[in-house]
Amino acid sequence: MVNNIFGERLREIRKRREFTQEELGGKCGACAGAIRDWEKGLRLPNTYYLREICVALNVSADYLLGLRKKSKSKMREK
């Protein structure tokens, strides 16, 4: 199992945006099973999917990967 900070943040933002795993998968070209695996920390997306996730959720890769503590949207809210 990989470090799951990515999965935790992916799930948090997906739910905040009110997307199901299927809906997010449709927006980024991945199947719902891949989204589930990423959220559980079983694997990480490749760079293509990481970019598509960031676009679909309007969040930075730095935040999803744990390199930044706050997402862009959280920083704007404060």
C-alpha cells in the first residue's frame, strides 16, 4: 500500500465537489475502479490521470500529493 495522503485528499475533494467515483472517472477518463483504488491507497495514478484529476477537481497536484497543506480552494475561502 502506498502512502495514502493522495487517496485521502482525492476522496475529500471529490466528495466536496459532490462527484461519485463514476462521475469523476468519466471526467478524467478513468474507470470507477481506478478511482476507488487511488482513494484506498492501493496505487497511484500516472501523470496523465493526475493532470486530468486536477483539472476536473480544480485542485493542484502539489496539494493532492501532499506537497502543500492547503488546496487552492481552501486558500481562497480564508
